[in-house]
Amino acid sequence: MAKDIHSLAGKTAIVTGASGGIGAAIAKELAKEGANVVLAARREEQLKAVAKEINSTNQGQALAVPTDIANESEVKELAKRANEAFGSIDIYVNNAGQMLSATVRDREVEQWERMIDVNIKGVLYGIDSVLPGMVERSSGHIINIASVSGFEATKKSTVYSATKFAVRAISTGLEKELARTGVRVTNISPGMVDTRLSSSMTDRKKLEAEDIAKAVVYAVKQPEYVNVNEITVRPV
């Protein structure tokens, strides 16, 4: 009979982009379930504030590790710090992302490069930093936070959508690569979420960051033989 992993107590999760918004909400929700969480982002002060809040709850422990996800050596150091603090890494949440000027006609090359570096390379660096250990243990879960922009591009989202299409492609291909290894992959595509990145973009009712966090918890708490490959979360 397959073992059920409904309890996250004692498990370790790395969450990128965890200094606020969706990432902070995911980290808090995982900690509520008993997981130890390693928080990664560039904004050190905000990151430490989230860790302090989690550590005050007497649930899962939190460790803040300031990290530029676009820097491969810093991502490797992040995984090393997580292993040293809590042992093996059970869950890796690729949440960090950049939503900058995304049209081709704007010719904002530096902004395109930043989105590609964070949204694509950062995802791959994160996966690479933990995957060998997961495969060796025949256990682990990669969560990639993509976007509904990864299903359809608009005239204002060309480059951003391209990066999120790429995240979905990475998730789909990786799931096939890891079939029968015991390592699971879930791609989560949120619609418009009420965060600092989207604060002025629409007057339509937006999702809350906690809605995406609950989707992450849903995926990782499935029995070990269940792989939830794709979740799309949109506002009504």
C-alpha cells in the first residue's frame, strides 16, 4: 500500500520570491502544515520579516537566505544552506518572477534579459540545485509557478508570456523526464493576483496570494503516487 504524505511535519521546502506576495503566502501556508521553510529573495529586510513572523507561530521553522535567483552560484548556496539547516530538501517552489515591460516594440532589451534570467534561468538553476538529491532519494516535489500568460500572449505581454510559456514547457518536459523516479512536478498558473506587481493593472477582482498558496499545499499533500501536473487558478 502506498504511503500517504498528508502530513508535511518535518519536511523542508525552499520557496523563492518569498519576501512578499505569493511567495510569502506559500511559505506561511507550508509552515502552518508543519514544514520547515527556507525563504529566498533579494529583498533581505522583507525576507527576514517574513521569517520572523513564521518563527513566532511555533509551527514550521523558517530560515531567510537572501538570494538572487538569476545567479547560479547563489542558488547553489541557497540549497546548501537549506541542507545544512534542515537536511534533505523535499519541496522546491519556483515562485520568483519578474513582470517588466514586455512588448517587443518597446525595445527594452535590459528588461527582457532580466525576465529571461529570473523567469527561465532562475527556474532551471533552482531545479538543478535540488534535483539530484531528490532523484537519489526517489522522493521530492518541484512546484513551478507560471501564469495564465503562459497560455495566451497579449499585445502588452509578448516577452513576459514567452517566459511563462517556457516555464510551462519546462514543467511538462520535466514531468516526463522524472516518470517513475518518485519525484513529482506541478505547474501552477495563477490569474491576476493582488500583489505589488499587479496593483495598478486592473480594477477587476483579483485573486489573493493565499489562494495560490492553498493550491501549492493541495498539490504537495497528495499521496505519493498522485502527481498533480497542472493547476490553473483564475478569478471568477
